[in-house]
Amino acid sequence: MTTKSREVGAALLWRVFNVHVAEAMLPESPPKGEPIDVIGGTRSEIAST
């Protein structure tokens, strides 16, 4: 497997994971002061990965 396809696979998995996390968190309001990023995580979560 090439590095490029591995990166694409990881990106797809990450995107699917974030969608599931976002759906699971929908009933709750996000904590104040935590801007929600486009892909579904908070900025602090993205920065920590």
C-alpha cells in the first residue's frame, strides 16, 4: 500500500469517525467557549491529535 492511499484511507476513517461523534453529541449543546469545527470536533480536540 502506498503512502498516498494510506493517507486517504486515514482521512476517510477520520471523517466517518467525526460524523459519528457529531451525531452522538447532537442532543447536547456544545460547551461555551468551544467553537465547533467543520468536521465535527472541537478545536482543542483537533489540536491534541
